[in-house]
Amino acid sequence: MKKQLTGAALIVMVCMTGASAMMFGTDITLYDREVGSVAGWYNRGSGPGEDEEVEIGMETGQEWDMEAFRLDGPALTVVGGINFDDSRTVGSDAEAGDVFIDVNGDVVFGPPADDSGYRNSSRENVFGYDYVIDLDFASDSYSVYALDASDNLLTVRYGMNEESNPWQYDSGGELLAGYVGVPLVTSGLLPTVDGLVGDRHYAFTVNLDFLEPGTEFTSHFTMRCGNDNLMGRARLGGSATPRIAPDAGHTVALLGLGMVATGLLRRLRRP
């Protein structure tokens, strides 16, 4: 029996060999409909993209780049070059906003979200968002509000970035019971995240378990200045995406190693 258990353990170890962590789950980042006419930070060359991209004419650099939405079951993660723990300075251009969620498909983003004349002010929710995850980085917590068209949201600071609206919750809405002061998970410095470009990444994670499994949603996040408008879209699954999965290039190797381990197990079973 001891030899059989040793062989089985060997198979588990072999199957783990060559596996790599899939940090934060599946990439659900959606094109934000903002693209320039030349390749570079405002246009990712062969097509629109959001990694190493900011809004047209804005300050470039990793520290201003909101890179991706990732989804792992109900866990929604925002990845960017901004240190979210340092975004607690109220009033700074890089102050992190809130996460907005649409679930009925009437979300307004990109050029239609340009709300000229309302920059850096409170505005009724004309953007179609049904929920806001109100982030408090000072206490590393968040609360969730259900929204309707009469509730108030804050628009971005600069007029040229109004297509990034909205950036933060202001007032109104229905505070969801059980979603008050929920712990907010933030990361420290992450040199690499799933192949995203850049030498520094930060992340924070919230939980969408206030939505029913199977709900299709659109998510939105930006900072006070609206320098980079991040959008995402997915269907909320009933189970989490595995955090460990084989690399595509290791599939054949894992199969061969598994066969070797099976043969070894058979030898160990012989009297």
C-alpha cells in the first residue's frame, strides 16, 4: 500500500510540473471604443487594444495605464500600472474611481458617454449602470449600491476625457444588505501579470456574488482624470476559473510524463 501511495503521489507531482499560475482568471477586457489614427499608445497597431494604451492625447506611461479586467468565478480584478494603495490622495488626478456594472445591456460608453459641460461635477446616471462598487482604499473595503437613472455619479475632471465617464459614485442608490464594508483585496507590486506589457502592475479584487450566476454584465473603471477608460464584459459563471492550468506548449510533455508515471506505478504494484 505504501508503494502504491508513493506512485500516486508521483503522478500528482508530474502533472503539476510545467503548470503555470493564471493570475486573476480570464481576461474579459472590452475595447473602450477610443482609438487614435497612428500606432503607439493611442492605437495598438494592427487593432484596438487596452494594454499599454491610454485615451487619445493623454499622458502616456505604465503608471497611467489601466490594463485589464480579469474574472475568476465571481471575483472581478482590475489590473493597472497605478499603485491603488497610493491612490488614496483625494483630489489627485490618479485617484482611483469606483467599479460600475451594467446588467441589462443599455450601458453607454465610448463617444456616446461624452457629457460635455458636466466635467468634474455630479450628474444623473445617464450611462446605464445598474450597480456601483463604491471603493474605499483608505479602509481597504467597499460597499455595493443598486442604481437607477435618478442617482448621481461624478464625471471626470478634464473635458477632453469625458468619453471616460463616469469615474465615481456620488449619491443615491440602494445600499445592498450584506455588502457594506466588504474587505477589499489589493496586491503589492507585480512585475508580470499574464503577459501584460510593462514592468510594474498592481491589482485589486472585488466580488460579484451579488449577481445571479449566468448574468451577463459590462464593467467600467477609470480614475479621476479619465486618462484611461477600462471596460470589460462577461457572463458570470457558477464556478471559479482554475488558477492553475497547463501551458499550451507543455500539453504533449505532460501526456508523456503521465504515461511514464503510470508505467512506474504499475512496476511499484508488482510483488
